[in-house]
Amino acid sequence: MGISPSFESAGAPSALARVVARWRARLVQGRRFAADFTVRSPARLALFTFALVITIFTTLLSIPAASATGEFTPLHDALFTAVSAVCVTGLTVVSTATHWSFFGQLVMIIAVFVGGLGILTLASVLSLAVSKRLGVRGKLMAQNSMNTSAASTLGEVGSLLRIVITTSVAIEIALALMLTPRFLILGEPFGQALWHGIFYSVSAFNNAGFTPHSDGLVPYETDLWILTPLMLGVFLGSLGFPVLMVLLAHRFNTKKWSLHAKLTLLVTGILLASGTLLWALAEWSNPATIGSMNTGDKVIHSVFASVMTRSGGFNLVDQNEMNQVTMLLTDALMFAGGGSASTAGGIKVTTIAVMFLAIFAEARGDTDVRAFGRRIPEGTMRVAISVIVLGATLVSMATAALLVISGTTMERALFESISAFATVGLSTNLSAELPPAGKYVLSALMFSGRIGTITLAAALTLRQRNQLYHYPEERPIIG
């Protein structure tokens, strides 16, 4: 008797099994590629991470549930708001209080919190999630962002990331507990007061500047119970996590402070004091801003403006009504920004410190640039120069683009561009008046300013070039 042949011999894989095996191999290959990408290219991973986060929040803000009217929000408005929130800027093209529903405001404040953690923190978390490890390059990059230089801390980067997140949450809870009772006293229902307290606390510590009230902070322009927590939150957020960690660890024992912490606190104090004095002098007699107020209220406004101008983004006066001198001062303070690895933007105060120290050293004829008994490497000065030049170039290009697109004045275009690049959020209302093309320009500028010019350059560089030879040295004439 013959045996009927089977379609497949015993032990031969079925067609389904072969398909499953192919897909499994592709998944393994994709996972290996993702792991290799996260370990070998932490800078490009950081760029990809922020872009991915912005895409997610843009999608959430564009759906009908996010708007108060239950309609879809146009892509350019949703994208602008998402970029402004994730990049903790605070520029708006629609009213935060009236356009967005509670769900939309919740999405915004979550975006602010996530973006405030910092690009390298997010990249490190994503790297851990994908590859289960940071890798030496990723650890060094995260280590550098938090100013922890000891080799022994390489294995503690994960713990440092947890400290960053825990510190953020703790400070924001404390600020919310300070603000909520005041809103209750002012007559708001408990739920609304609690939400406003949380919203303002997250917005303040992350230097975002979003306000859930339709008329902003104007009704509270002399209320220190509200203004003081906001200034405190913005100030702490602008110092940066490296400085906060040093202060938590060593308190006022300045001998144990790092050079970064000393420079940050020194320059921040100088800018805060000089900004307050100069803003007060420029606006003291301006009837459109603080000219008609009493001396105490003028001082409050001046201190508040100095704190907020370098990144906070909250405002008590109409920016269009300020004197031209004040607008120029504001441009300079916004461009300066806050501390490195902070929720603030700008070129950072340590960049300014390094450049001035280099100028003083050159004027004295010193070969070394020194500060607080430490020598600053030449590589650090090259980075500082790169940050300033790239930042100024981006602002100039964006300003020119806004002039062409909107036909507005140079003052307003420059003001809005610096505010976007430095992720400040102060505005002459030009953002809301721009056509979609202008909003895309500012969105790109906010993205570039938040991720940092150096991180952007590193992310776009495919490989590091190793020089095998050097040309003969010749010094050109400078100046």
C-alpha cells in the first residue's frame, strides 16, 4: 500500500512559523539598532527624544477634547503650544484660559513638567527604557549636564536622575501649598483654587510663564502672597539642578561648593540686582506701566520684572508700553538667561561668566583664565564662544524671517525672537498676530533654544573627526 504524501515533511517549519521567525528576527534587529543608537549617539537621542515628546503633545492638543469648544485646534496652533510647553517657554497664540478645556490645560502642564526635566534627563530615561543601560557615553553626557565630575559617580547617574525628578516634584508641591490657600481666600472654589495652585507652581518652577487666568497676573500685581511664591519658584528653577544639589548637600559651606555653583550664584545675583535697578530707573516715571504707582508697588514691579525677564515669562505690565530702553534691557537679560542644566533658557550665566573672565585675563596679560582658585580649560571657552555666536545667529535669522513674514517693526521682531530662543515667554503679542509661517519659525527657534546650540550641533554631527596631523601655527591680527 502506498502512503499518501503530506504537504510538509515532519520537522519542517510551517509557513506561519517562518513568518513569525522573520518578524521576530526583525524585532530583535530593530531593538539592537535602537539600543546601539541610544548608547552610541546620546546627543542625537536627545534631539529625537524632544521631537518625539513634542509630536505626542501636539497630537493631544489638536484633538477636540483639548479645546473648550470641542473643535479641532489647527495644526500650527497646536504645534506652537506644544513646543512652547515642552520647551518651557510660555509664548501663546491662543488664550490658555479660554481656548483650552481642562483636559487641554492638563496636557499643557504635563508637557511643561516633562520638558522642565531637561533634554538630557529625558534622553537618559529613554535610553534606559530601550537599552536597559545608559552606556559610558550616555552616562558621561548626563554626568556633565549635572556637573558631577568624579569618576565614581558614573554608576550613580540613575540615582541622580531620580533625585532630579524628586526635587522637581517636591518644590512644585511646596509652591502649590503656598498658592492654593491664597486663591481660596480670594474667593475661588476649592477645586479651582487647587488647580490654579498646581498650575502656577509647575509653570513657575519650570520657568514656563503660562497663566490659567484670562487676564494673567494683572489682578494680583501687588499681592505678595502670590507674587513671592512665583518669584521663588522661578528663581530656584533658573539656578539649575547642579546648583540645587550642591546647596542641598553643603548648604552654606561655600568651601565645598563647585566652581559652577559659585559662578552661577554670583552672576545670577549680579544680574538680579542690576536688572531690578535698571528696570526701575527706566520705567519709574512711565505712566503706561508703573509711573502712577506708589514707591512700594514700583519696587515690587521692578524686582518681579528682573526675576521674570531672564526666563520666567510672567509679566505684570504690557510689554508694548515699556520704554525703548527697557525693551533693550529686557532683550539683553532674556538672552543672558539662567543657569546651565536648569529650566531657564538663554545662553546661560556661566557662559557670560567665562567670557568676562577670559576678557579680564587677556586685559591683564594672563595666560590662564582663573576663578575662585581654579583654572578654566580652553575647551570651555571655545564652547562659550560657540554658544554665544550660534545663539546670536539663530536670533538674527529668525528676526529677519519675522520681518519678511509679518512686516512688523524691528523692535517687536527682535523681542519675540529673543524671547523664543531664550525660552522666556514675554511677548508683545506678535506671536498671536503671526500667520502660520511665522509661528513655525518661532516654534523652530524655541526648539533650538531649549535643546541648546551645542547639543543641536552635536546631534547633527555624524562622527567626531580625529586629526592625524596639525598645520603650522600662525597668528592673525585680532582687533
